[in-house]
Amino acid sequence: MECLGCGRCCYLQVKLSWQDDVPEEMTYVVEEGVLDAVFMKQHSNGRCVALDANNECMIYDNRPLECRQFEKDSCGFLFDGSFVV
């Protein structure tokens, strides 16, 4: 599957790992007992704060591991804008 560059994958909630080097102002913490979880911030519509107006990641070279591991074949959005599960 070819990536459309639509940025829809950047509407997923991204939990950061200990090795991610993301600017602190782009993250938030959720208390989970002893170890807190750190997530990428999202705008109210779910769009990642690191995604710019051209659907390009502003921290692409340092994007989180979860984003690096996202396979374009995992994307369910098709060329006609429909979605498949």
C-alpha cells in the first residue's frame, strides 16, 4: 500500500517509551502508580501536536518509537478516503 501522506496515522494516541527523545512541551504524563506513562499531546480533534499544516512531522528525525514502527500497511485508509479494518 502506498502512503497517501494524509496524516491520519497521526491521530492515534502515542505512548512514549523510555528511549524516545521528544520535546517535553509536546508530551503529557498520566499517573499509573509507580511508573507514570508519557504520551504525545494531541489537539482537541486528536491531531498530534508534532504534525504541521502540510501533514509533515516536525520531529520526524526524533519521532517516537511507536511512530517509527507504524507500518503503512497497517493504515486502513484507502485512496478514495474510505476506511477498512
